[in-house]
Amino acid sequence: MVDQVKIMVRAGNGGSGAVSFRREKFIPKGGPDGGDGGKGGNVYLVTDPNVNTLQDFAHNKKFEAGDGEKGHGKKMSGLKGEDIIIKVPVGTLVKLTRLELETDEEKEVRVRGMKLGVLGKLFSQKKIEGETWQHLDLSEPGMELLIAHGGKGGRGNVHFKGSSMTTPMIAEDGQYGEAFEADLELKLLADVGLVGLPNAGKSTLLSVLSNARPKVADYEFTTLEPNLGVLKIGDKHLVIADIPGLIEGASEGKGLGIKFLKHIERTKVLIHLVPANSGTAEEIYDKYKVIRKELKSFSAGLEDKREIVVLSKIDLVDSDEIKKIVSFLKKKKISVLPISAATGAGIKELVSQLVS
Ligand SMILES: Nc1nc2c(ncn2[C@@H]2O[C@H](COP(=O)(O)OP(=O)(O)OP(=O)(O)O)[C@@H](O)[C@H]2O)c(=O)[nH]1
Ligand SMILES: [Mg+2]
């Protein structure tokens, strides 16, 4: 799953203004009629619900809008450069870093058609200083954001006529379009997050609750990247995210680390799985606390989310033992729901807790 990419965007440059003079029969010395340059195209980011990943950007990393056309004689403006629309998935975070452009400051130049030895002034965009940052959160479908403005077209010589300058030989250059390096990062928009130790049965539960068919296996770290599934309850849809297992010290980089927790940052509820066959009641309680500690270390408020604690794989342990574990956890003020993805026990109850 590609969930982070760096792309380059550049808005179009403005076209330069024209230096031109009316040339008509019987009018030997017509006035200036050089039109303006066209504006450069803009670059937009648009959230499209049909786009689900940043996969398209793996190969396509450079986006340039069209440049504005040069101005023409007869006061005709140049055509506007074409805009560019970049479609991104809902839930994309964008960080923009302005790129330095080579800029000309105002300078004296020779303009074609001007008398030799006489210089015109060339006006160009103001200089861009330093690096600017902008963080944007594209969390809603149909959002449209102008991220890079096209440069203005330069004014043609028709604008420079004055009493002291009846035959202006100057026109402006178009301004440069804005250019940015854009870091795109996709946060999955899940409603429910599955957390727990490796092998707790998270992916199996996802496959029972939703249409997803993630890889399931009897070893740790089967899941290396988040899986999403959709649970349909009547006309309601809940997106469930199954993430790689957490272990003690994950926040310090142990196992697969905790970076995956960003995918469940926006969920409303967490299902915390503790396998019933993973030791005595006390040991199970300790394992529960290990995960809680790692959730807290991520410091994004995950520990404050509503949590449904499930005791998974109850088909592997006899019912007296299950009762013991449930009552031990109750004493620790943890209400736990016993389930089995294998037999279906407790799954209906879990779904009704999810929608309540
Ligand atoms: N008997 C039984 N086995 C289960 C149950 N749920 C999961 N398992 C088994 O437990 C093993 C691990 O299941 P997974 O769903 O891959 O566990 P996970 O939590 O996703 O593991 P990681 O992706 O490694 O973090 C697999 O062999 C499953 O078949 C259950 O309810 N009963
Ligand atoms: Mg898994």
C-alpha cells in the first residue's frame, strides 16, 4: 500500500506582453497595440471518493500546468494556460514546500524592434524568499483546493503609452507560476480499529465482520500493512481497519513499530483483542496493559477512544477458564466480551455493540 508520496507541482508561467504598433493602410505611425500575455494555468487538488490510494503517484510525480501564451498585436491577449487537476483520495494530508525559482528582478533589456543602444525595462515577478510550509487536511469528498497559482500575464505595450512615451518599446514579462514540492500522505478513514498483540486474531475477525479477506496465519506479524474491510449493517457502513500487531516496546521501534497507529487515529472506536488461550487470567490482564501502554505512547488520544475489549479464540479454552478470566478482568474494571471467530460465538453481540 502506497500511503506516502512526494510530487512536484508547478503552475503555468504567465505569457509575456507584446510590443506591437498599429500598422494600417494610410496610418503610417499607428499607436502601440501590443496585447497582454495570457495567465498561467493553476494547479488544483481535488478529493475524489473513487480514488482510494496514492498508487497513481508512484510513477507520475511531476505535474505542470500550461504556460500562458504571449500577447499579440491588435490588443489581443494571449490564451490562458491550461489548469491541472490532481485527484487524490479523501483523507489525504498535504504538506507544501515552496520551491525556489530562478527569478529575474527588474532589469534592463533589449527589446526586439527597439532602436539599437536603447534599453527597455523588463518587469518580472517579485522574488520568493526562503521556504514556506503549508499543511492541508483534505478530509471531505469533493474538496477542491487551488495549491499553486499561475503567473499573471505581462502587460503589452498598449499600457505604457504616455505623454513622454508615445512609442513605448516595452512590455512586461509574465510572472512565474508558483511551484511546490507536495508531500501527500494518506490516512485511512476507518470507523473502527482492530488492535492487539500479533496472532490475537485481528485479521480473522476482520474477515468474519466484513467483506475483506486478509491473510491469516498461525504466526506473529502476518499482517504487515493495514487491511480495510466494510461491515454493512442495514444501510449503515462501517469501515474497519486491521493493523499489524503491537508488542511491548513497539513505541521504541520493536516489532513493526507503532507508525501504523496513524491509520486508526480517526476511528471512533477500537476493538482490542486479547486471546483467551494466551495464559492465566493475570497474564492476560498484563498483556492487555501492554497494548494500552503502546496506544498511549503514540500520544494521539488513542487511549481515550471508546474501546470494546474482546476475549478472542474462546473455542480453544474451556468455559470454566473463560469465566475465570472474565471475572478477573471485571475486578480490574474491564468489561470483556468473549468471542470466537471460528464458531461465531459473541460476534452478533459484538456487532450490536459496534452500532450502539
Ligand atoms: N481456534 C481459533 N483460531 C483462531 C481464531 N481467530 C483466529 N484464529 C487463528 O489464530 C491465528 C492468528 O490469526 P490472525 O487473524 O492472523 O491474527 P492477527 O492478530 O491478525 O495476527 P498478526 O497479523 O500477526 O498481528 C490463525 O491461525 C487463525 O486461524 C478463533 O476464533 N479460534
Ligand atoms: Mg493480522
